[in-house]
Amino acid sequence: MNQSRDEFYLKKCFELAVKGKGLVSPNPMVGSVVVKGNRVVGYGWHRAFGLAHAEVEALKMAGTKAKNATLYVNLEPCCHYGKTPPCTDAIIQAGIKKVVFSTIDPNPAVNGKSIEILKQNGIEVRYGLCEKESHQLNESYFTFVKKKRPFISLKWAMSIDGKIADACGRSRWITSDDARQFARQLRFEYDAIIVGSNTIVYDNPYLDFCAPCGIRKSLVERKKFYKIILDTNLKVVPESNVFLNKASNVIIFTAHDTSINTKYHENVEIIPVDKDQEGLLDLSQILNCLYEKGIAKLFVEGGTKILTSFYHHKIFDLIYVFIGCKIIGGSADYPPLKGNIISPDTQSDIILKDVIRFSNDVLLIIKKCSQE
């Protein structure tokens, strides 16, 4: 199928937009191109939350050449004041004659309003091209806005025989160095990582991310990242490695009836929540709190109780399963998930999205296909 001119430049916008991955949340990833005749005279992308939007970056590069040009952008331009002024104002002031974008922004402050504003100022508007690619690019943003919760990915590493730990509860290391490095870079794409208190007690992890090569240090330093611990009885001690990096904020969710006697570091916030019918911390209250804090992407690393709770409540969007080429053996029962056993002939509500191979491990990327 031949690609139209507009589709060609919108795909350039997608390529630019992805450069903001891990840095712009809870905003969407956006790229923009200004075209005059057959020549790109300006381009830009949203580099980090709080910085200029893609359209403004592209118009700044184009300068006076933007007059009577066409602006391409993968998402409807904003028309409201947030951390930055409305992009529609900048487009009008630059003298753009036509705007082409893929998808209407579901944010109630935008949601088609920009179309009318631009048209009222004599600017031609075209949209609806490459919508599937646009939704895939910003799936987490659409989830955050429409479902009013973070986009949630579950992650675990297990042996070939399906264990996430040995008989003593130790899980270091089931997978190889390159697989673990990939997992740390995955964390960079998220706003927060969540684990249970047992993971902290037994593994004593740092839970830090690893930024991909080529990203400026000044942008990485702007990244918002939370480490979240579900600790019903506040048994995690302040000396744990998870608290060492003061650049990350730590949230400990605990039960309302737990006494708070331990003194933690200044970057630690303790939030009491109710328990659910099973005696676990209430996930709906936790997710509501994270939504209010603007956490749009959540990485759930376990252990078994937490992974099981998210999975059986169907509160997830992706699953990352790292399979190390090891057989742990033994009779100890350390699976990634427990509970509700289903018949093998039950129709699955998850699908295999991708497979990635490492030196001696594989990663299965699994997507939920049913609706909440």
C-alpha cells in the first residue's frame, strides 16, 4: 500500500516522539515536524515533563519559515495552560496554514477543542491518520487518562521449572547479566516500581533504573521515579538498600492499624490504607493514590503475593516474563503466581506479543487482550 505524504511525515513524528520515552510522563510522547513545500524546516519532540512541547520546539527551529507551512504532530495540540502555554497559541502566532495530527487527545481539557480553535483562526486541520500506531505509541497515556489509573506491567524472572526462588527464598540470580541489565533499562520507561516487603527483606535490592545510552544527564535528572513498597506491618528497616538513592522518592503503603514507630529518611512517605477481604492492602486505594500523584506507568516486580493480587484482579496491561536457563528443582513452592487454578482448555485472555532472546535466557512479553 502506497504511503501518503501526510502519513510519511506523521511517521517522522512517531520517530521523534519516542525519544521522550521515560522522561515525559504523565504527559504523552509527542514529536512534531514543520514542512514547507517538500522540505522539513523544523522538528522537535517533548524532551521531558515540564519542558517545551514538541510543536513549540519544531516552530522554534523553523522560525519565520513556519509561515504558510504545514505542521505535523502525532497527537492533537494542547489548547490549555499546564506546565507550558497552549500549543495552539504558538501555531496561530507562527502563521501555520495547515495542521495534520493522528489522534484526538482524550484529556478533557483538550479532546477536540483544539480543532475548533485552529479552524476559527483560518487553519486547515486534518486528523485520523495512523491512529493505530499513535495509540500504540502512547498506550500508557491513553490508559492513564481514560481508566484513571497507571498503565501496569507485571514482571518476574523464573527458572525453566517455574520457580522465582530456591527453597530458602533466594532469587539472585536466576537470569544472566544481560537480561538483568535489560530489566533495569525497562524500569527507566516507568514512573514507579512496586514490590512487597519480603522482596526488600530477602533480596535487599536497590530498585534503581538504568538510563539508556545517549540521554543527556540533565534530562535524566529531571525524571520522576518512585520506589513503592507494600509493607502491611512496617517490617522494612531504614538501613535497606532501597533507601540509599536519595534522588528517588519512596512510598511505603501500610495498614491503617499498623503503628508507625520507625523513623525513615526524609524522602520516604508512609501512607496507610485499608485491607481488602483477603487481609492484603487494598489495591484500589493504592492505585487511586498513585493516580493522584501523576504516576502514569507502574512496574510491578513482586513477589508472589503482589503479582498474584494484580493478576487475579485483572489489573494489569502487560507481563514481562524472564526465563533463565536454569532448573532449580526441589520441593519448595515458589511460583510467580498462586491461587485460582483454571482448566487448561479455558480460553486465554492474554496473548504473546513478543519474544526477546538474551545470551542464555528469553523474555516473553505478554499483553492482556480482555477489557476491564
